[in-house]
Amino acid sequence: MAIDLEKCRRKDGCGRCIKACHSTHNVPQFADRAHEVKWIWKEPFKNVFPASQSDYTRDFFGDLPVLLACNHCDDPPCVGVCPVDATWKRANGVVTIDFHRCIGCRYCMAACPYGARSFNWQDPRPAIANVNPDFPTRTMGVVEKCNFCEERLAKGLGPACAESCEEKAIVFGDLERPDSEVRKLLHSRFAVQRKPELGTGPAVYYIV
């Protein structure tokens, strides 16, 4: 996935991608922020890329909200620490979770350097305004996160966040295909990743 920060900033505060993701995947909206569950969210550029600051980036991006989600790493640290194999990496690169197998130990949350996983401290079902019957709801004591819309990929569809973006700021595709849109974009524009120095191999790129 590639996120074009210039296109994203054109409609600051739009939030269509977040709404599309959370409604598609029955993400609960708790009143207490301490219990917040998020699959895709925004944080200021300076907090997301603290080691990528320069006079140019500070002037241009400043407090620009940056979209964040699971990075679906090449070498995901969350997978190795799960004691019950409830999280694993699929052949297509998507890091997924079996909600029924998860025992809520939260080792994966501690291992993730991107804060991309949330824990259900209470029953999430009453906090879902309109349940999408095509995606399972979760229970209290379960970890969840972005799954790159793997249920949509299986049907030949793109992620809900990308398809909902009017500015086409989110580009998704197969990096192993030279003719894919995301491959061409990353060849033509400069992109950064979150904390690449950790060696996890994030699969989300930010076009700057």
C-alpha cells in the first residue's frame, strides 16, 4: 500500500477512509478513549516520522495528519510471540488474526513497534452502530487490527479505505507485478516507511 501525503492533505479532516474501514469491519466506537479500537487512524507527521525531519518536511508537513494502519511487515514481530498461533502471515503478505483462537495475552501488542493493534477491554458489540453482517464481530478480550481487507481481496476487490478515497491518495496492489499501479508509483516518486531501521520490512509506503 502507498499513501500519497500530498493528495491526502487536499481534504484535511475528511476521514472517509477511516469511516469506510471501521464500518466494513464492525470496529466499535467506545466513548472512553482509553478503550479505543482502531484499524486505521491519523497522527501528526512529526510523531509518525520523528527521524525523517528536515526544514523542508517541517515547513511542508508540520502537523499534517498521517494515515496509520498495520504495516503487514515482511518480518512481523507480532507473529513470533503469539503463543497460540492466532496471528500469522499469509502467502500474499497479509498479517492476519484468528479472533476465535486469540487468548488475549497481548504479547503481539507489546511486540508491534507501530502500535497497530487494539485490545477489546469490554464487549465491543454494543458499541457498533450498524453491524455489517458480512464481517464477524469480536468479543471482549480479543486483539484486532487492519487486515488489508483480505475478505475483499479474496473477491477481487480493493481495500475499503482505498476505494472510498475520492482523491485516490491510497494505492494498493501487488509489488511483485511490475505493471501494478503501486509498483509504478513507488518507482516514480520518493517514498518513506515507518521505522525501517527495525528491519521489519513495512509494506506501507508514504509518498512524500
